[in-house]
Amino acid sequence: MFLFRIIAMAFGGLWTNLFRSLLATLGVIIGVGAVIAAVSILQGAEREILERFESLGADQLIVLNGSSRRQGRSVTISSLKLSDADAIERDNPKLVAATAPQVQAGSQVKYYQRNVYAPVLGTSPAYAAINSYDVADGRFLTREDVRGNAMVCILGYKVAGDLFGVRSAVGMKVKIAGKSFDVIGVMVERGTLGFIEVDKQVIIPITTAMGRMYGRRKLTSLIVQSTDPTKLVECIESVKKTLRSEHRIRAGKPDDFIIFTQEQIKENFAQVAVIFAVVLYSIAGISMVVGGIGIMNIMMVAVTERTREIGVRMAVGARRSDILIQFLFEAGIISLFGGGLGVLWGLAVSNLLDTVVDILTTYTPPIAIVFALVMAMVVGLLSGVYPAMKAARLDPVEALRFE
């Protein structure tokens, strides 16, 4: 019962100086809000990126052009050739199911007055099968399209909708970078494959992209599908051997290409995520420390202003522990109230970013809210310990003389 009276007195003390108490909560609100926003941004980005990686398939190898350092800078080595895809399939029939060479660019795609800017992917017929990416209308690329450098294209779901609306696009003609293409297919709505939003993509034969469109001799990347996901390590070594032979790389010389698996990409991303987490959480932590300093300042002022009140209470029988508990409760109430408002503010900021910034997806795990509130309470109580101890140690006689 006596404890409830102390808590009531703590509330009364805060209410008497309401504006000052609200100012003390401001630092906690900003600190907790920063923690919630930082966690939401980081967790949302991590979930989004991991989902994109998982869409690539656990049985895939991604082969990219290598890099070297020249004059202190990292320079990409364009080494992948169209013939590499055939060589990999030829040399590794038991380990490699299919390969899909890729050349990526971007161009304006027009249908009369309607036009959109879209990523253009030059690839082979194996691309759809490797990624389990189906055609909704028409057909996909064939070997004949690739061999004949055919001026044909397949539209992504959104590109077809933007250019043709509800009408069928198959059989129509569009212009890509000013060149006429026959639309032979429209893909199903898929979302993303890796970091590419394929619904906004246009697909053309790899030979057409390299020769008649962009005049390229090298590939952007090469996708290799393994026959057995459990033998990826063996598949990587075998593919490396083939590519080193095709590129005539001598023993002891470094590879001029890079091979990734889904798991390796995830591991690399996890390391980057840790760095971002340290930066974001450090900023949020600094905000919490500033909030704690604000609470300590306000509590020190309160102790000074209420010195006579403390002396009166001690003179009528209040123990030093009672004074200590009251001031600790005041610090705890400030930090808990500020923590609650900070959570609401952080969630509001996260939702606003999710709505306004298209490329940003936020996610706030419940444990983050609990952690932020606990952190606010701990910071508040630690900040209130010294002022509370100072109040409890006041000499009653001296306190009664204080003006």
C-alpha cells in the first residue's frame, strides 16, 4: 500500500512540472523512434533481398565477368563468350542440365504513341526453363530464333499491359531502340527474379541482342543449372575447369570470371547487412544516450527545485529509500511514456517510408518493439539513479533551510 502512495507521489511530481516532464520524454521519443525505424528499414531490406536471392533457385550457378585492379581501381574484365555456354554443356553432361547466356541492356519500347523504358534481356530458350518462368500467351524463344538472329521479342506482363492494355500483344509489332520486332509471346506475372523485375522486362534472342541490337562480343552473365543441387561444389569446379580452358588461362593465373551460388550470395549479403546494422544501431544508440542525458538533466533540476519538499518529507518520517524509489519511479515513468510514444513515432516513420519510397520495404518484428521499450526503461532508470541518490542523501536539516 505504501508503495502505491510513493508511485502516486511520483506521478504528482511529474504532473506539477508537466512541460518539463514532456521535454524530458522528447529525447527518449527520438531515440526509441530511431531504433524502431532503423530496425524496420534493415529488417525489411534484408527480407526483400533474401526473397530475391531465393527466387534464383538453389540449383543455379551465376557466372559473372571477373575484375582486376589497375592503378588502384577495380576494372571489370569482359571475358564471357557466347561459346562458353555451349562448352559448359558439352563438357559437363552429368553435372549441367542447361545454360542460359545473358546480355542485359535498356531501351525504349514503342507501340505507336505508347512507349515505355524497359530492361532488355538477350538470352536463349533455356532461360524460361531454368527459372521456371512460363509464357502466358504465345510462345518463348526457340533455337531457330537464336540461330537466325530473329527480330522477335517476348514482353513482360507489365510491359504488355502498358503498351497494349487488355488486348493480346502476340502478332503485333513494337519498336525497341528504333528497330522493329514481332511480339511472339507475353510472360506470366512473376514479380522478380533476383534483382530484375521481370514483369517490366523484354526478352529477345541472345544473338540478336549481341549482333543486330547492341554490337556486343561479350556476355553480361551466364546462368548454369545443375542436374543435382547437392553436387553444386563439384559442378562449380567442373565449370571453372571448362571456362579456364576456353579462356586459355595458364596454371597459376587467376580466373577472369566469378561464380556464385545462391548460398554464397546470401553469405556475402549477410556480411554487408552486419555492417549496415552496426551503423544504423550506433546512430540509434547515440540517440538513446542523448535521451538519457536529457532525463538526467531534468531529474537533477527537479532535485534542486524540490530540496525543501524532500526535507519536509524526511522530517515527517520518510526514509531515504522512499525518496530514492520515488525519483527512480519518476525517471521510469518518463522513459516508459517516452518509449511508448517513440514506438508509435518509429512505426509511423517506417510506414511512411514504405508508402513513399517505392524501392524500400520496411518490416518491424515484434521483438524489436519489446527491445526498444526495455532499452528505454534501462536508459531511463540508469539516468535517474544519480539524481535519485543525490535526493536520498540530502540532509533533512539543510534541506529545510534551502530557499
